[in-house]
Amino acid sequence: MPTMNRLERIQPNAAEAQVHYLDGDFKVVKPGAFVRCAVTGAPIALEELRYWDVDRQEAYATPQAKLDRLGLNVKL
């Protein structure tokens, strides 16, 4: 069985979710299959969502995207 990558799990006609980010969790306000990275604009499947900022209410595709958003010149 072929392995699917993160983007293949999102159907082309899938709706974007609206999410309220909490400490250590998030609440789906409007159902959907994905949210967008605040830095790259890449879609992030809800089941793959691991990085966000509670104060900014933003999602990030990777830890590097979060560092970039903060303006930190650190490369992982």
C-alpha cells in the first residue's frame, strides 16, 4: 500500500476549518479538513496540526515556520 503524504490527505474540494487555538489543544469553530500556515500559506490537515500560537491565534506547518514568524534567525 502506498504511503500518502500530508497534502494528499486533503481533498481538493475540502473546506478550510476555523479553529480557536488553546493551550495544548484547539477547538474547531467551523468544521473543515485543514487550516493554513500563517507563514507559508500551506494547508495543514487538522489531524497533522501540531504547532500554533495562542496569543496570535495562528497555525504553523513546522517549528521553523514559527521561528520565522517570530523573526528569530535560527535554522533547525
